[in-house]
Amino acid sequence: MLTFVEEISIGKQDTLDLHQIEVFSMPLDKYTFGQTVKTISEKDIKNFQGQSLADLLQQRTGLFLRQYGPGMLASLTMRGTSAGHNAVFWNGLPINSPSLGQSDFSILPVGGFDQATLHYGSGGALYGTDAIGGAVHLSNKLQFDKGHQVKINTVFGSFGRWNQSAAYAFSDHKFSSRSRIYRNHAKNNFKYTNLAKIGTPIENQNHARVEQWGVMQDLAWKISDKNLISSSIWWNLTERQIQPVMGSNDRDKQEDDNLRVVLDYFHFGSGKVWNLKTGMVRDHLEFNQSTNRTAQYFLSGDLDWDLGSKWNSKSGVRFTYIEGNLSTYAATDTRLELYQSTNFFPTESISLSLNLRQLVYEGNFAPFTPSLGGEWTVLKNENHQLQLNTTISRSFKVPTLNDRFWVPGGNLDLNPEKSLSGELGLKHDFKKGDFTGSNQVTYYHMSVDNWIIWLPNGSFWSPSNIRKVKNSGLEYFLEANQKLGLWTVGVQGNYAWNQAINQTNINDNDRAKGKQLPYTPEHKIQFKASVEKGRVETYVNHHWVGERFIGTDNTTKLSPFGIWDSGVNYDFELFGKLKGGFGVQINNVLNTDYQVLRLRAMPGRNYQININITL
């Protein structure tokens, strides 16, 4: 999405200059004062080409993903919430499954997007349903006036990994286009210790093959100096042999066929931007002989404008129509939501954001969802900037199609899940000479009510608004770089402390009250150290996951585990036109035997080689 006027204000002190001539999305953090928004580095996006978003987030952030094996189902938990409490967007379209209420991060290949941004914490007022624990935004970026460009990438490694991708792009002053195609393959025939057999023998995983294909097309057209049309299409097909639990001989198979289309029209006026967006998300999941199809159709419009030097505002409306054709039912759902965001800058050091949203689904009102946040720059000089952040917000999750319509057991009387949360943070940026550093710490507290769980109801299971959960914790982010002549030494780290405590017992025999939610680690640490000189970078990375309880009564648990990775990357340039990179990555260097989920085998030491060429 592009700006063509002389300049458009997008925040307190930020402007977009026409001379950059690039397609851009309105910044996600424009109306998020007081909240935590982090963008995955371009370097990590590049190094994880051919791998899944699940692998990238597990290894490079403080977030925890429940992985059922390499390439298998991977669901995200943010701030101790469940997989369905995290909204996922692609170019502004929500792509969570309307039937399951979540996304599988293992079938989102890193090569399918250019940028990944993480919004930690409650975002319902900004994004709508599902964003109780946070939100993940994936987006594509295009540029103008770049001429012809070809990119080729190949990745191969242990356990039959072999991935290829190719892209062709062309752009001039008025038109920008990029076409991409990829194929990812892994046998996943790694050795593992079978804890379910007597003597715990070493065996080969023999039913975990993954095949993935995808095609993407991005287009943008400058109709005039003030009008732009852009579109993106993403088709992704994944075929998997479902890795069985240890001791099982299951031979399940699954196919995921996903098609996503988005079309944007922008009109740029004096100090304002009009945006009309329409799109479709179609998901086709086939598990063994069971077929489930869903489709979502979107139409939205909003106006983002400046009201003098102290006010920004955005007003909008979004309509969603959902169709579900699943193995036990067929259903439709319509949703209409109105939203309003406002920024106010009372002084040079204080910034405030107020966000409001109301969603109506099938005639039912979701909880009214406001958020209020602020940032106060306590100290700012040549070397230091100290900033205090705080926000309070509500969020919600509309019951899924399965929750309401599954036969038998669906419950049409379910209420939306709702949350109330607050957070307080402190960020310190430091710069002196050739050293730059940033520290950020945030404490949050959240209460989630009407939590939906499925319980036995005679001969079948049925969902009810039973649980109430209190989530609290601490997040810490670190980034620092020191230049030493021709060398650059860098460190980057994350720490997450998450307590997700159940507040209810579902019956007299239940012992879950006061206990940590299953498979929700209280601690996770990630740390990366790198050394660069010229075109060469070497690094080591470590992520450590604390113990996870298997059941709601917390009587059994999985041991903590820590994984070390290392790698080296080299960028080259030949004849002034041919550019590329070569990288070698060794994962699980110490060959640690571990499980993310109980009896789900994970690979030991393995390598990966990445080669990319740009013409």
C-alpha cells in the first residue's frame, strides 16, 4: 500500500516521504501506545526460508508453541492463553479457521510473507475476535522503480529436507508485480528414543513425511498520484503423514488446501487516507476420509486522518460472511463490526491511544471492547531515552462454528469468551559511541472469563462457558550491538514468565482450581549472540523451555529442555549484478533428547544449508 502525496503523518513524529516510492502498510503500532509490538528481523526471515513460522517463533522469540512433531500441528500460546486466543492476520485479513478458531503455524512457511509482527497482549479493540493473548501479523511488501529482479532459493538438510523457491519481480514508476512459487519437502525420518516400549529402543520415525507447495502473486498499480490499487493471492497446499505418538501404529494423513486473496484500494488526501479492502480466505482440510471446508469473505472500509498536530483518528467498519461445510454440519455466520481509534498528544513527552470496537454476530452482541494506553518519555537526552508504558483493555472471542453447530454437542447458547487486562512497562534505549542497546520489561495481569471447554454430556461431548483463568507474568526484551573496528558483536534475548492459573473446578472430583494450565510453561528463555565482519556472520542461539504440566491437576509433567543452535552466513556479490548468500545452520547441536508434548518425538542434531541468488 503506497502513499503518493508529499507526506502523510503516520504517528507522533513519523512521516512517509514520496521519494521512497515503496508500497507499504499503515504501521501496526500507530494506535498501540502503551502496548508491546515487536517485528521479527529481516535477517531471521532470510535465515529461516523454507522453514515454518512455528520454527522461527519457537527458536527466536520468548513465545511457546505446542508442537506435535517437526512439520506437525503447531499452536501458539501468548501470555498463557490458549491457541484460539491469538489472532493471525495476512495483509490485514484474519486467517484463523472459523471452525477451529486457531491457526496451524506449521503450515505457514516463512517464504510466504516478507514481514512478521507480533502484538503481545490484548488486542481486541484493534483487531476484533480472538486477540485475547495477542496477535500475529504477516504481510507482503512491494517496491516501485526497481526494474526486473529474479530470486532463487534452495534449502537442503537432514531427514530429507529439500526446499526450493523462485520469484520474479518487475516494477516501474506506475506498476509493481512479484510472482513466487515454492515447494518444501521433508521425510522427517529421524531417530528417537521410544519411551513407550520396554527397554526404550532407538527407532526411526517412519510416518511423518511433509510435502508443501505454494504460489503467490502480488500486484500494485498507481492509478494516479493519489490513488492506488494493490492485491495479493496466496495458495498453499500441505500434505502430511501425521506423526503418531510413541507406541502407536496410527497411519493418519492430512491435507490442508488454503487460498487467500486480498484487494486494497487507497485514496490519499491532504492529511488523510481512505482504504477499502475486500478479500477471501478459503480453507479445505481433509483428515483421513473426513472433509471440512470453510470460507470467509470480507469487506471493510476506514478513514485515517489527522486532526491538527495533536490528534490522529481512524474510523472503520468491517463485514464478514462465513460459510462452513464440515463432516457433521453445514452453517453460516455473519459479522458486522464498527471500530474507532484515536491518538492524542497532550505534550511532547506523552502519547495516548483510545481504541473502541463493537462486533455483532448473527444478531448477538459481542462484549464492547475498549482499550486505553499511553507512553510517557520520562528521560531523553543524547545517550538515553527512558519510556514508561501502560495500557488497560478488554478483548473477546466469538464461539467457533464447531462450538455452536457441531453435531452432536454444539451449543447455540454459548457466550463469547471475554478478558480484562492491564500492563505496565519500562523501556530504556541507550547509545554511546559505537554501542547501542535497548531493554524493555513489561508486567501484565489478565482475567479471562466464560472460557469455553468441551465436557462429557451423556453419550457425547458438548462445550460450555465453564472456566475462568487468571493470567499474569513478565516479559523482558534485550538487544545490544557493539562495533569493534571491522567487527560487530550483537546480542538479542527474550524472557517470558507466564502464570496461567485456573480459577474453577468443573465438578466435585476436579482438582484443577489453583493449578497452571496444561502445556503452558511458566518460563521460557531465548538468547542469540552473533559476530559479524564484512559479509560474514556467525551466531549461536539458545532457547530454554520450562516444565509443562500434562493434566489440569498438575500431577504429571514434562521436564524442561534447552536447545542450542549455531550457524554461519556469507553474503556475496559477483560482477556487480549477481548477489546471493550461503548459510549453514546446525540445530540441536548437543543432540538433546526432548519432548515439547508428551510422547511426541522431536529430532536430534541436524543441519541445514541455505543458498539464495538474486539477479
